[in-house]
Amino acid sequence: MTKLREQRRLEEAKISVEQKRQQQLEIEARQQQIYSGSSGVQGDPLRVTIFGSKVLMNGKLRHYSLISL
């Protein structure tokens, strides 16, 4: 009986580790999509570069007007 319990605990631990690994992979894939600009919603992190009077957001040129100095 104790052998079965121990085997069950080991299997549950393996499943738990695999689920955590899968969740981490999904998070990393989502972050990569956001950073590449192919996906995202308002509030997601953006990479913005301001040079001269041009704004590059995720590698795409966006026009803007200077509001303050």
C-alpha cells in the first residue's frame, strides 16, 4: 500500500513539474510575441526608441507630436 502511495506522489510531482515548465514556456512565448510586436493589448510592455522626431515602437515607425520640452 505504501509503495502505491509513493509511486502516486512521484507521478504527481512529475506532472506538477511538467505543468510548471509548460506554463513557463507559454509565458515566454507570449512575451516574445509582445516584444516582436505581433501581439499584445493595451498595458503590455513596449520597446520605444525616440530619435530626432521619430518614434519606433516594436520596430515600426509611429508619428507623434512633441507635447512638452
